[in-house]
Amino acid sequence: MKILSKGQYYGLKDLEKSLDGIVLSQYNYNTGRPTDWHYHENPYFWYILNGNMMDCNKKVKTLCPPGSLMFTNWQEIHYGSKHSGDAAGFHLEFERSWLKNNDVNLALFEGSALIQQPKVHFLFAKLYYEFLQNDAYSKITIELLLLQICDALSDSKNASRTQKVPDWVELLKELIHYDKFDLSLKHLSEQLGVHPAHISRAVPKYLSVSLGEYIRQHKLKEALPLILDRKNTLTNIAHQAGFSDQSHFNRVFNSVFDMNPNTYRKIVTKNY
């Protein structure tokens, strides 16, 4: 069984940046066949920039379209395969010494899973931007983002452990994921069979934000991979992600990233 050491991945490396105990890298996956079964020396996150990839372990095969964020445990035996003409990804790899030095509980990185939380996706989008920006302030910004990513993952895991989440909350997330346009409280209430007032009161408890804010976050999460395709206009992206218009999309994007989507796009697509 092959063990991939620090900073080693299948594919062709485009860019790499190493900090103390951290490796950030961008790869193109041009091989036409699946990789061999293998595992990694360190835990890492895999953010799909373009193309469709499949991550396969002993338990499950996970399709990873653009914008997917996959965590892979260092003990997880797996292989990857490409399901489109071109594909590329951004990796964040932690050495366990970094986790220890920054008081990050190693148990946070158990198992392998597709990460769905919008907040974590936003932090990775910011991390990728700083990785490419590479100016005088990028190093300290990256260090801060790494800690924020760990905190966000820890908060999510702790919340799931300390409270029993009703089944309808997971169904609500699925509705928001698949139905981008009819997301009124009345429609969601009818689909879930839960009173509108109960949804409004309960959602902040289980999702940490109001229903409206969670819907906006999810729409923005959907828009992020679309921005990476330079052929896609911002107007079309706003429509595809379910925003009412480009102006609304710009306002929501700016509230999270402190820049407009066109500025973000210029940096993250400059190497494509």
C-alpha cells in the first residue's frame, strides 16, 4: 500500500506554499485512470476547483463536483478518479505537530467526510484567495484562517454532540440545497409538515443563524465554484445560485468577503 508523504499528491503540481507544519498546494489531475489505493501521512482537505472527481474508500464512493470540500483522514485508505475532461484541486495539509502546537484536538480530524457547512466553505474560499494573492499580508492572514477553520469545524462537531437535532432539520437542509427558488417559509413549512413559527424559532438553535441567513449562506456557497469558471457571467451566476439579481449577489458576497465577486474572480482565475 502506497503512503503519500507530506505535500505529495497524484496529478501535476501547479503551485505550492509551505508554512510551519502546513502545506497548501494546487494540482491538476490529468491522468486518465483512477489512482492506486493509498493513504496519506497527514490529514488534509481537498477543495475541488473544477471538474468532477470521485473519492472512493472502503465504505463509500463520493462524487465531488466543483466547489466540493472533502476531508481525508491520514489513516483512510482510498483512491481518486476523474469524471470529466479537466479537473483541478486545492489542498490544505496539516502536520500533526501543527495541530498539537496550536492546541487543536486531534480527534477533530477523525474519519473522512464531505464538508457541507457554508461557513467552512467561505473560509476555504478566502484561504485559496490568499494562497494565490501571496502579498505581504498573506502569511498572517493564512495563519488566522487556519485557526478559524479549525474553530468552525470544532463548533460544528460539538453542536452535533451536545444536542439532539430533529429529523426535519436535515430535511430542511436538503430542501434548501435542491430547491433554489421557492424557499418561502410557507413552502418549507408545507414540505416539512412543521409549523412556520416553530421553524423560525428552532433554526437559530440548530443552524446557529436565522433561516434567511442560512439560505443566503447556502446560495453563496453554491455560487463560489461558478465564479471559478471565467466563461460564466456574474449575472448568470447570480441566477444559477438562486439570487434575485446580480446586485443582491454582489451585496451578499461583499458582506462575507469584503470585496465584490469580480475582484475575487480576477485573483482565483489568473492561473487558469
